[in-house]
Amino acid sequence: MAQLLLTGHSRGLGAALARHLLGEAHSVLGVARKQLGGIGTLPRGSLSQLTADLADRESLLALSRGSALQEFFQNAQQAVLIH
């Protein structure tokens, strides 16, 4: 299964897409200004969330300095960015 990085996953179309992908048993790393709430029990997939404003330089730098992205993708056979 692919490891998916989904930006803007906390509301609107991004939230709907996150729920769909989780229902398909994907492993999703969501990056958004706010975390996705009200997800309850995950359908089948796994969701990790990072809070970052991708339009803000300092927020992007902090995201790149952290280890969360590397840890999420370290054993991935396929990595997919959905932006």
C-alpha cells in the first residue's frame, strides 16, 4: 500500500478525500493548518497529522527540520503527494 501525504486534509474536499482514502485502508499523513476532528474510529487506514501552514515560510522550515516526514515515509514502497 502507498504512503500518502495529503495537504489541506482538515476540511472541505481535503477532509472528504482523507476519509475516502482511510476507508480504502491507506496510510495517510495529513498536513493542514488545523487537525481533522470528528473522525472517530478510523475506517481501516491509519492517519497521522501534522499542523503546518504551507503558505508560511517559517512553518515550512519547521516541518522540514522535523523527523515526522522521514519517519512516515521510511519504509514506503510508494510515496504519493496529493496537494
